[in-house]
Amino acid sequence: MSEIKLKTEARNASKLHRSLILFLLAYEQKLRHWPNFCTHSYSKMFRRSFDEVLDLTTDAQHSFYKKTALNNLIKAHERLRIRMWAYYEAGLFSYVRNAQKDEKKADERYLHLSGLWDEIGCQIGNWMESEKAKAIAAQKAKKQDQRSNQPKDWGDQ
């Protein structure tokens, strides 16, 4: 693989890692609005899932056969999306200490985080598509090499 391709892949992976960190910072800010019992139990579960996504991103970046790692990453990403939606439906984003629930703020908080998570999902999807394209190109090149190595017919000589 050429040096330019390696640098491009490293930049794309670092963009994905940067997006993940930005999402985590935004999510941590939103956690301050949750009740204490939810902050300790649900946020611990969410952080474990997020750590799994980070680990799978790193594994996929550094593994030779990326299909399995990327499939696991997509599954972990979707699990975290569903968990975030469930927390929203449970009303955790609308909770404010010593004040009435504010559904408009809850919608804003959830939509902001959901939008960030969708961007991360698009980056993962693009990564998977590029890996598929590489695999298809390698497979075509291999078939072309096999055809060129076949013995020629007597009539061709």
C-alpha cells in the first residue's frame, strides 16, 4: 500500500476518534441534568458501551481482516443509539433539578446528541464502504492475475 493511502486512512481514523471524543464531551455535559440515581447507574452502562465502541474502532483500525471488527462496531454503535433513545423516552433528558420538566430543552438535548451520533454512524458506514471497495478491487486484481498466468492455447502461439 502506498504511503499516501496510509496517511489518508490514518487521517480518517483520527477524524472518527475526534468525533467520538467530541460526542463523549457533549454527552457528559448533558449528564449533569440527570437525577443522581440515573447519573450513577445509567451513565455507567452508557460509558461501558461507549468504551466498547472506542475499543472496536481501534481494533478495526489495526486489524488485517476488518470485516468482522467493522460489523461488531456497527452493532455496538446501534446498541448505543437505542440506549440513548430509551433514556430519552424515559424522560432523563427533560429532568432539571429543582425545576419543572422542560420538554423543549429535552428535545434539543436529545436531537443534538442524536445528530452527533448520526455523524459518527456515517463515518463508520463510509469506512465500511471503502473497505468493501478495497476488497472488491483486490479480488478483481487476483482474478486478472490468474487469467494472465493460464497457459495459452496452441492456436494463440
